[in-house]
Amino acid sequence: MGVFDAVVNFLERLGGKTIEVAEKPVRRIPEGRSVQERLKALKQLQKEMETETREDEREKQLEEILEWRKQEIQRPFFDRLADAMLRYFKGPIESLTKSLRGLDEDLYRASMTTPKEKYVALMILVAIFSAVFLALFGYLLYLTPDIIVLLSVLGFIGGFMYMRHYPRMVWKRRVVEVERALPYALRHMASLLSAGVGIAEAMLSVSRADYGPISEEFEFILMEMRTGSSFEDALTKFEQKMASESVSRVVKQILRAVKFGGNLSEILYKMAEDFSFEYRMKLVEYVQKVNGISFVYMFLTIVMPTMFVVGILAGSIMSKHLVMPPEALAVILLFAFPGVSFIIINMIKKGEPR
């Protein structure tokens, strides 16, 4: 029995040593010879634990700072500049924001989640960069200081006005994309309704499909309904947001069918076919108009500048001096004719059928 007990004790000690080596070491209070020694060891252990806790907190703070810096670097440059400008010039920016009426409605219609004050800061930044760019451009062309100042002022005003109307442009572009995708979304909904699916589930299916802005707008409608709005109120807000004749027709037909009854799937199928036919007819008319405008565009952008330069050179040779200063000629060639081309392109773009 003595040999057996010795073997068992040896195995127990061996197992305990193995566990101590494998596991994380645990601090133990050394058994001192007196109470004072044990208290001293306890204080030392407490200090070591506090030091480790501070180190862990410092590492956690460092990780949070690194994560924050990573997110800041990933943000757009103008977004960070706008935050900095809003931080230092909050009062003037808020005053300017109050004077810009209708900006919040334009941002809402464009589905832009940027706060008004931050967007105004972006407007000012874009205006400043436009002014600096045109000033440098004028300096590189060796223009006079008066023209450089004029260009910078025009650049500031142009950049500010462009940013002010940018949400409206985004909204109009979204309306165009919604109207283009409307027949496909209506067919999608009609097929689900004919299979016995409810109107809310059909709209949810469209919101999860890849139809562009119309899927996003259907998601907004469902979010309005989740927050307590009725189906009629959510669709009415969608109609007011889009301010489109086609969207208004669809909303009125859906509300009428839900309120008074009717085969909504057949109504949506019929409206989808009507929208497709109207778009095809408008597309034919648009192609005919573009064919006529293309000749005017080629004349104003290619033939007219060439004739203008040749006329200036011929007049200068005949009069033996420059008829027009080189600076004015450069401004006309670089701004006037491209401006006319931009106007024509904008007219063609606006005439594009929805």
C-alpha cells in the first residue's frame, strides 16, 4: 500500500504541474511568516492587477482610436471638410441655411439624408474651390487681374448656385428613373396580385428587387407604414414627393381599387402596357428631333469656331494689327463656344422622353 500511495501522489503532483503550465498562471498570495508580510504581498498583487487593467483599457482606447481614424479616412474628403467648416463656422452657416427656403424639401425629394447645415457647408466649399480653380486657370492663361477676379467671382457664384440646384437635379433624375422602371414594377406587382399575394407583400417584393430608385421609394413607403402611417397616407406622400403625372395615375388607381374594390392586377397590367406604348411613341418623336438638332450642333461646335478664327486672322492680316486681343480670343474659344455646345446638349437631354 505504501508503494501504491507513493505512485498516486506522484501522478497527482505531475498532473497539477501540467495544468499549471498549460493554463494561464494565476497569482497567489505568498504565504508569509506574518500578517504584515501577507498584507504587503496583497497590496503588491493589487497594484499589479490595477496596472494590467490600465494597460487593457489603454489598448482598448488605442483600438477605438485606430478604428475611428480608419473610418475617417474612408469618408469623402469634402464630407470631412464640411464637418470641419460646420464646427468652426456654425453660426454663419445656420444663418445662411435659414435664408435658403425650400432646401429641406429639395433634400427630402432627392432622398438625400445629409443635414441642411452640412449641405450648406458643402455648397460654400464647392463655391470656394470653383473660384480658386477659375482664378488659377485665368492666371495660367496670363489674363489681366481684373478678368481673373471676375472669373473667380463668377466661379464662386456658379458653384454655389449649382450646389443649390443640385438636389432638384437629383430629384428630377430620380423621377425619370422611376417613370422608366414603372412598367416593370407594375407588371411585377400585377403578377403577384394575380397569384393571390396582398398589395403590401407585392410592394415588399418590388422593394427587394433591382428596379433602381423605384425599389427605394417602395421601401420608404413600407417604412412609413411601419412607423404608423396608413397605406393611403404613405402612397399620398410618395405621390407628392415624385410630383409626376404617371406616378399620380398609378397611386390614384391603386387607392381607388383598394377603396372601392376591383381587379387590381388587371388594372396594373393595363397601366404598364399604356406606359410602355407612350414611351415608345415619345422615343420615336425624340429621335426625329435629335436628327434635326444634330446638324445645328455640328455647325455651332465645329464650323462656326473655325470660321471665327479664320475671320479674325484674315482681318488682322488685312489691317496689319490684331483685330482682337489674344486674351479675348482665348476666352471666346474656351468658354463661349463650349457654353453654346453645353446649352444644346442640355436641350437635347431635357427633351429625352421619360
